[in-house]
Amino acid sequence: MNLLLDSAFLIDQLNGRREAAVRWRRMFEDGDSLLINEVVVCEVRAGLLAHELSIFETLLEPLEFVQPSPDAALKAGEWRAGARVMGRALSLADSLIAAAAYSNAAAVVTRNPRDFALTPVPVETY
């Protein structure tokens, strides 16, 4: 299964949260394809202390870096516009993470499923 890892998941993994560690192991045992995009890398990196950077870089090694196509980015904008019409907000970051998942037929792995509720992207929690 294709899984795009959200920032919350990677932060929990870096912080040693038990649920994230169990899910991380299971993804490798199940042979899932683990994806990440520039938005997630940027969000996580922004919160790291200098001594945590090498740990994060090691965590990224087995992940495939993907970027959405222009069509997927347009879809992210469509989802944001649709949310605005409904009087709701879909963040730029979450819409681009969802677009990367959408264009790779992936589910988003997160502990914050509400962040992606305004998109058609499947979500897996832990």
C-alpha cells in the first residue's frame, strides 16, 4: 500500500511516541511504500533543534520523496476553494500533502484525520 507520512507522524516517531513506533514497524513488515513530500520535510525540519537534524535525516532515508504534478496542485487549490465556499478552512500545507497522496494513490498516515477531512484522500491513523 502507498502511504504518505504526515508531519505529525514523523514528529511522533522522532519523539518516541509508542503508537508511532508500532505503526512504523508495521509499515515495514507489511511492505508498504512510504512516501514523503517537501511540505512534510519543511514542517518537521522547522521544529528541530540542531542536534536532532541527523536523526531526522536518517529517518528520511528509506522514504520515497514525491511531489505532486501541476494537476494535483490544481486539485489542492480546488479543495481549498471548496472549503472556503463552505465557510471552512483547509490549510495550504494540508492541501498540498493531500495532493501528493492523491497523485500517488496513497493514504495519509496521521494522528490528525480532521486536517484532511475536506479532501477525498484516505487517512490512516495510529
